[in-house]
Amino acid sequence: MQVSTTGSLATRSEMTAIDAQASVISANNVEHVFSEGVGVFDLNFEIPPGTIFGMIGPSGCGKTTTVRLLTGLYRPDHGKLMVLKQAPINFSSRTRTQIGYMPQHFVLYPNLTVWENLNFVASLYGMGYLKRRRPLNDALEFVELSHARNRLSSQLSGGMQRRLQLACMLVNSPQLMFADEPTAGVDPVLRAKFWEHFRSLRDQGKTLFVTTQYVGEAAYCDLIAVMRAGRIIHLDTPANLQRKALGGEIIKLVVNPADVSAVIQICYQHPAINDVRRSNREPGLLYLQVEDAAATLPLLFGVLGQHPEITVQQAEKYAPPFDDIFIQLMEQAEGEDHV
Amino acid sequence: MFRPIIRLFAFFSKEVREIVRQPRLILSLLLGPFLILLLFGVGYQGERPKLRTALIVPAQGVDQAQLDALKKSIGLNFTIETVDSDLNGAMARLQAGQIEVVEVIPPQIQENLIGGKQSQVDFQYNQINPVNEQWIRYLAYAQVNEMNRFIQTQAITQMQTDLKNRGVESTIPPEVLAAPVMPTYRNLQGTSLAFMTFYAPGVMALMIQHIAVTLGALSLVRERLLGAVELFQVAPVSFMEVLLGKYLGYTLIIGVMAAALISLLVFTPLAVPFLGSIIFFAVLILLFTAAALGIGFMISVWSTSDSQAIQLSMLVLLMSMFFSGFFLPLENFTPAVQLVGFALPLTHAINGFQNIMLRGTLPADNTWILLAIIASVTFLLAVGGARWRFLQVE
């Protein structure tokens, strides 16, 4: 499956148009298999510029392998992989300067200070001594580590180390960034900050390829690839994935518990409502499955308005947590496997 | 244009900072060799083993003058613990390790001589150390020679007295007749150096090599274990730049350390002389450090863990102690094994350090050439190995 710049499903002709726009990353039937038979298989995706591409899946599903293929650390066994118009294993020095990489684990030097570590990474990218001061300061400020610049990185907390790693990824102001599980082991507040940073970078026109085990983080991405056992089982925008998982959109409706049965009857008879589910925890809470929540809500109010005895306490489009969506997608995939 | 230089200096300054941040490491690197030498200088008593000896004389006794002469000649080489006729008691003490040698003087040496027979001086020892055995045999040989000379002198004196009584006079002194040839010694250096002084350049070279090999060996393997190699592979940095940067950083640190160590050796009570050119000495240290670092980096390329890297560094140290001429002369080995010695930077460094520091002369051309060859070959192998090992795309 391929996705257009705006995130909606692309037709084959639209896809050709996207190719012409030169995607930042393009994977075509890419496969890389390790000796034990595990690996990644049949990877197909295009990532347009200025996108946050999230790769989500359980541990060991092939996320890091994919990142390593995209950064040239692994060579594809089959298929064609192009990153910034070059095959990753043949990256030129110039292309490498446009790439930022944040590995899964902290790889900086414990005996160097925050500033020295940043300085080291800036030197790796050949940044001149006089020109680097400002970008380094900006990167530190961006990750809110300016106050700790003279602290040894061994004395930083885990979260601060991840932030330092993020700053190191940013020092050369790359166009394309690969962050391999940047939020792993990070507290929820800091995770939200990370995604705030990522979106800010995206808004500056940068492209980010981010892997994560935290399913809830999918909501922050523009495009999501759901991985399972080395394969991308779904690739779409968060909204479209939600549709796929839930068979449409959901309206959350809260009524007087005494009216629930009557409301269910009315909803079942309405052609725009595909399904009705009752909450076990809250007696007056109903979830209505519809094709288009925005279009159905006025219709729903109209129908229920014809029954003055029914009091609607709340009715709104409901976005279920991505954990639920992810579980649903995984279950669907397992069901397809069994078939 | 300047980017490769910037990248190279990234590693240079990183390595220097990382080591400078570990004052205990610097202290141990600097004070370690100094204290070892100090201990050696204070405690070493010479190469010849001290051999505690029980002297067994014939039960019927020996003439006191003869015994005194005997004890004097034996005492030159052996430390006489007891003088008696109790052979069994002496053998028991030899077995118990209380003495090293039992020397049995035969009875009736003079009578045997007159009778045309040789007497045997029996030396018994209980050694597993081949070097000590060689010393005992050599010293026993020297001592028996001395005894023979004494007996010959006595016999010649007796004969000359008899001949004189018969009217035949000899003008040649009995000592000359007994030993017509005597050795004389002259050292062009004046006097030989104290053991500590002689070994000081070697110990310093050994320490420099060990530090360089260990730093090099741990360097790349640690980067790999840390995961930084992954970062280098994605960044626009070549392994040539990585290694050259590390070479520069470590060479600077080792150079500063060597300078401090030399100062400690020369300007403290150890007073090791420094007679040669400081500039040539600096160049030699540079070449030697590069060669030793090359070996370290080769170890680092092949090691999969830091403990393996340390183990291999220790093997290089052990090999260097045996085959570099540090303790055992290289000439004592077969030509094939000598090649191993020539492949070690330490072999040439000891030679060069001793020449410059103790003799005030330049090392032989071979020293420079072979060190340059080792440095170049190990550098190329390390770069090639690192590229093959770390840049190999799976």
C-alpha cells in the first residue's frame, strides 16, 4: 500500500505523481533476511518530504533492521531502496551530512560533558569550529539541556541522555532524521516533549522516520507503518488506520441510563449507523459505529430530537486510544493469517 | 577542504579529554613504571645467585693453612654456611632446601697427585632452575680451576725447593709456572652501569609499548561495544580519519607521559644518564609509539570484547618480555624465533633507548627502518581490518 503526501490513500496514477515529486525515502519490495530466517520482508513505502513517518510494532518485529537498511548499515537482499535519491549502502559523504541518526541506545561518551559530546558529533559532520557554536546552542536549547552543558554525560539521567542524543541528531541540521525508538524508557511527560520537538521539526520541512513501541505515539505521526513479524501489515494515516480497525468512525453518545434501550432501538433503525455498542462500565454510554461521524451527528440529533423523553447528555466524535486500534489491527492480521 | 581535518581532530580531542578525565589512570601510567624501576634499583642484588654451601672436609682433617686457602677460594663463588665432615647432615639440609650446594673435598689430594691419580671434588645440588644449575656448574668449574692452580703452585714450589737443594735454581716464580696466562679487562665505557640504570631504558620502553598496545586495543572495541561505531558508519566520517585521530591523541598522551617519565628517571635520585640527542629520542618515541599503537589497533579490530582485548595485550607484553632482548639476549634464540623478536617494536626501542640514553649514540639504521616498517604495516592492517570489520554491510 502506498500513501500520498496528504496521507490519504493514493491511486496508482497518484503514486506515479508522488514518485515524480521524488520521495525522500522509497522502498520497493525490500527484503533482508538474517541467518535464522528472521528479518524484514516485502517492504514497500514512499515517504514524502516534511513527514513524520512512524513505524510501530512489537519488539523484534524488524523496526531497527528497517532503520539500519535505510541508513546503509545493512544491505537489502532483494528490492530497491532509495534514500535522498541514493542507495543507502552507497551514500556519498554529502548525502550523509543531510542525515541525522539517533540510535536505539545511548552511544555518547560518559567521560565527556554534554557540550563536548555535542561538539564531537558536530566535528564528525565536519562543522567548522567558528560556525558551530550557534547551532550547538540552539540544539541544547531545543532539548532544554542548556543548564547541563558542563555536566558529564555519565551524570545525566536516562531522560536527559535521550535528550542529549536527540540534540546530537540535530546539530548538523539534517533534512532527514532517523530516530530508533527515541522514547523508549522515557517518562510520558518527556515523551510528549519529544513528539512536540518532532512536530516542530516537521513544520520546518524536515522528514522524520521514527520507530516506537508505544502505540499511542502513532497519533503524533503523519503516516504510520504497523509492523508485525518483519512485514508492514498496515501503512496509512492515523485516521485511516482508525477506520480500518474500527470499520468506520465512532460517535460517543451519553444518555440517561433509563433511555438506553430506546436509544439503541432508534439507532439500529437509522441507516447511517452501522453498529451500536453499549459500555459495560457506564450504563448510559453508547458507541455508535458510522461511516462519517461529522455528517452523522446532525442526523442523530434530528432523530433523537423527535423523542422529547430522551435526554442526550453528550454526543461527539470519539477517537479511541491507539492502543485499542493497534490491538484491533493485530487481531485482524492474525485472523487473516489463520484464514 | 578542512572537513577531514576537523573530523580527525574530533577523535584527537575526544581521546585526550577522555584520558585527562581519568587522573588515576594517568597517575598509574606515570608512577607505575617509575615505582617499578625504583623498586628494582633498590632491591636488585645482581645477576649471580647467592649459593649457600656446606663444605664437607675429610674426616681425618685438613691442614689449617690448606683449609684457610680452600675456604678463601671457595668463598669467592659460594657462600660457605658450614665446614665439617657430616655429609649425611649436609645432604638432609640440601633436601630440606636450607642450603643450595654441598661441596665435598676429597681426602689425600696430594697423595693422589703423587700417585698420578686425579681427585674428584664432588658438588651436589638440588635445582630445578636451569639458570641456577648453569651458575653452579660454572662457579664449580672456576673454583676447581682455582684449587688446581693453588695445588700446582704448591707442587711447583716443592719441586723448585727440591731442585734447589740439588743445585738447580729456577728463576721463574711458581705462580707463573702454574698459570702462565692471565686475563686482563678493559671497558671502553670506563665502568659498566648499575643494573637499575642499564635496565631503566628497557623498562621505560616496555611500559610505553604496553600502554600504547592497551590503549589501542581497547579503543575500537569500546567504541563498538558502546555502539558509537554505528554513529560513525552513518556520519560522513571514514575509518582512516577515525584511526588517524586516535593515533594523534594517544601519541600526544604517550609523548607527554614519556617526557614526564624521563624527567623522573633523570632528575630524581635514580639519576639515569641521558647522554644523547633529545630530538632523535623524541622521533624514536614517536615511531615506536606509532608501531605499538598499530599492534594495539590490530588487536582491537579482531577482539570481540574488552576482556579479550586486554588478554591479547597481555600476550604481547609476555611475548615482548621473552623475545625482545629485555631479559634474555635475542641471540640465544634460533633464527626463526629471532624473527618474532624483530617483529616486536620493543626489541628496537630497547636498543635505541639504550644507545641514545646510556651511550649517547644514535641507534643503528636498522632500528629506524624496522620500526618504520612495523608502524606502517600495522597501520595499514589496522585501517584495512577496521574497514573490513566495521564497514562490512550485512
